[in-house]
Amino acid sequence: MLTDRAAYKYKVKFFVKKVSIAISFPCNMSIVYKKGKKKIPFTKEPALDIKKYEARFEETIEFESVFFKSKSTGK
């Protein structure tokens, strides 16, 4: 039943400074956060520094999420 459930609303915030990956050819990097069918892309697609093997994003992504918990089962 609906009265058996409790809803919890969370605000989630990610900050991605850089991504390191051992690829030795020039390319652009992108990040997409996926939860269920919902996809949230980061806006920046920085070039990969092939000497340091890293792409610097310096970007924050923020979203709200609702979780439901059964009061009787705890699940």
C-alpha cells in the first residue's frame, strides 16, 4: 500500500575535476551520468592531453532523486 512507503528526496551533486585514461591518441572525452532511463550529460568535452593521459573537466552536475522505502520490510 502507499501508506506503507516513506519517500526520501535527495539532492546529489558531482564535481569532476579530471579523468585519467591511458589512451595515446588525440581525442575528446565526454561523461554522461545515467540512472535508469534518465541520462544527464556533462556540457564540456575537453581534449585528452596525451602526455598526461588526462582530460580536465572542472564541471559540476546536480540533480534531485527520490527514493522510496517500505516501512514494513525496510526495502
